[in-house]
Amino acid sequence: MHKLISGEKTGSPLTFAKKLSLSRSQFYNELELIKELDAPVKYCKKRETFYYETHFELILNFSLKTIREDESREIFGGSNFRPILLDGTLISLL
């Protein structure tokens, strides 16, 4: 999502949602998460693209640790970022 907005190559909201394999409502939920990070996201109807009004850099850090099946548990915290936000590629940790 960030990469496409930065490159101003999103297309219309519906096109952008399809590029991210999201429904229209899911797309707007994800866009709202970016905006909650103070991203200056705007939409230009003439150019049909989302863009950042001012420079915005998104840096995400995460760590991954393997655990045994008997140690597994579900943990929720912070914002619900989907892996698709990173570079447009869906990943699965299963």
C-alpha cells in the first residue's frame, strides 16, 4: 500500500483495493490505519491516484521466532497490520 501511494500509481479506490486483493470496505479500513500513523494521504480525482501530500516514510520493524506446537498461542496487540501493507505481497506465516 505504502509503495503504491508513494509512487502515485494506485488508480481509483476500487482499482487500488483490487490490486491489494481487498474488498472496498477492507481497503478503507487499511487506509485508515495508515492515516492513524499521521500519513498525509490524499486522493486526486483528476489523476485517479492516492498520494502523500508531504514526504512520508513508513518504517516497520518486526521479529519472527519459531516455537514448538505446545508453546503456540494467539497474541494480539497494537494495530492490526496485515502483511500486505509492506510491499503489496500477501504472505502467510502458517
